Amino acid sequence: MNMKTEIKNRSFVFFVMKGVVYIAFILGVIIFINYSVDASHVITAKSHTQMAKLALSGKTVAMPENYNERIYQVAIVNSMKNIPETVVIGSSRGMFLGSDITGFNDIYNNCVSGACIEDYYALLGLYYQKFSKLPSRVILEVSPWVFYGDNPEARWIESYAYRTAAERFYQLVNSKELKEDVKKENPYLSLPYFQYNISVIEEKGSEAFSGEKATESLNDKEQADYSDGTIRYAEALEKRSEERLAKVQATAGGVTYENSQNMTEINSEKSLDFESLIDYLLGQDVEVVLYLQPFSVTQCYYIFDEGLNAVFADVEVYLHEIGEEYDITVVGGYDSREFGLTDEMFIDFMHLDKEGTMLIWEKKQ
């Protein structure tokens, strides 16, 4: 090997090593920022554990600006000393269901925004994983898009602990692995998450690294979680007003939430997973109650009269058939007009306020 060749080789090795060091440095920065800031709390749940302990001590907890509901549920169940007799599982449409509405004293509401079938398995899986048993009663809030085959909801995969609970409980119930059509991204190395965390640093400065501390809510004007998992909206939404009513009645089309405007049928795989879960719970002597929350009167005009979400009616029929087949109670329905509700009782087109929710539950047979 001549001198020129040796110099070229050394230069190439030096160039490669320099590149490796540069890449390692960049990866190190990404990992450091994502771990240290963790603005969506998908890596560490320290603040959520603090919130959970505060809530389970009987305090009303102020909700941080950007807390992760599903990671919070992991912290809640992990912090419990005893399993509740009754739990409420579902989406934000069921978050008002607590002891004052249901009449069940030993109850915890584990609802999360946009819950899908996988969330049902994850939330119940957390209890089974912690206590090696299930609650005596499960109230399932069921929205129509739970049975949409192309439902884009994927927040259930963000937390390893939450996702693992779903996978293990699904395996137990169905004797097969849970299919995951959504790509799982490593939050430590995620470039989009890094960019988001950088934006938080730009907004908050050094405070972005300190995290959000759990605090008791002493101001009833802010959104908060009660000690039984039920919620209190911010005052502007909690109280009925002309402004709130105007927003409810501003609807000018069908429901598009979770892309449900494209939903034309009940997906067979989703319904099978749902029925398998019901069957398993009943086999474990767990009482099951299905809760269907209505949509606003204005929204019902587009859903049912204009037929813009015609499949919602099919879902309601299906759920009542499930109720009859399995001899379980079905509370509520999707058409608010059948219950004498008015738009004034809604926070938005798909969320009843607390008084409206109580009226629906009182019609429980």
C-alpha cells in the first residue's frame, strides 16, 4: 500500500468516525430533550403519579395544560390500594358518571377521550394486571365510532404500560394477539416529538424542563378531576349560557369525529372484539351496563333526519340486541329527542352536561 492510498484510507476512516460522532451527538440531543422535557408525558409519568396520589387521597386535582389521560389512568390504577366495586370505561362522553349520578358508592371513572375498543381492553387490563381480578361491575360508555373499522384513534399505543395492558388482556380474553395497525414510535428518538418539545422550550423557557406539578384545584372555574375520576369542565363550559348554546347549535352537517362521516357499517372485527369482551366479563361474574349518550338535538337532525350518519342508528339497534342477548342493561340512546332533552343541556354537539346526564341515567330500567 503506497503512501497516497494510506492517506486516503485514513482520511476516509476519519470522515466516517467524524460522521458517527456527529450522528451520536444529534441522537444524544434528541434523547436528552425528549426525556427531559417530555411535554406529552409519554416517557415518564412522575407528574401523573403525583396527580393520582393526590386524587386518591380525596382531593380535586387541577388538570395540567397538556397531561396524558391514558398515562394518568396507568398511574391511578397503580396507586390504588383496593379495586373499586364499579368502574366506568369509555370516552369523554361518559366522564360525568360517578356516584352522584349512578348511585354506586364504590366507583371510579376511568374514561379517556376518544376511547376505542383497545382502550376498553387496556383500562380493564390495568385492573387485572394490578389486582389479578376485575371490578364487580363495569359500565361501558359506547360511542358509534367504536365500531368503525378505520377509526384513526391511536393514543392507546403511546404508553408502553398502557399498550401492554391492552395486549395482555386481549390475549387473555381472545386467546390471540391484538392486531396493531398503527406504527409504534420510540418517543426517545422521535423527531416529531423532539420538534414539539423544542417548541415547548421556546414557549416556556427553562420551565419546560421542570415539568408540571400536581396541584389541588381550589378554583371551581378551572377544569379538574374529582377524586372518583369524574370531571368538572371549566366554568365557561360547565354553566349553561347563550354562548354555549350558540356553539352547540352551530352544527351544519353530520358528525365527523374520528372520521365517522365515512363509517357506513359496523365492522365485524370490532364487534367480535366487543362481544368477546362482554362474554368474558359475564363469565367472570362481572355485571355489565352499557351507556349510550345522546347527541344534541340540532346534531340529531343531521345524523338521523338527514341521514348523514345513518349507521349510528344501526349501532344503537345492535347494542340493544346485545343487551337482550346477554341480558345486560342498556342505558340511554343516541337520539336526544327520545329523552326530551334540549340543546341547552349540551356542552357541545356530543357531550351532555351533568344535569342532562343525570336525566338519562334516571331512565335506567
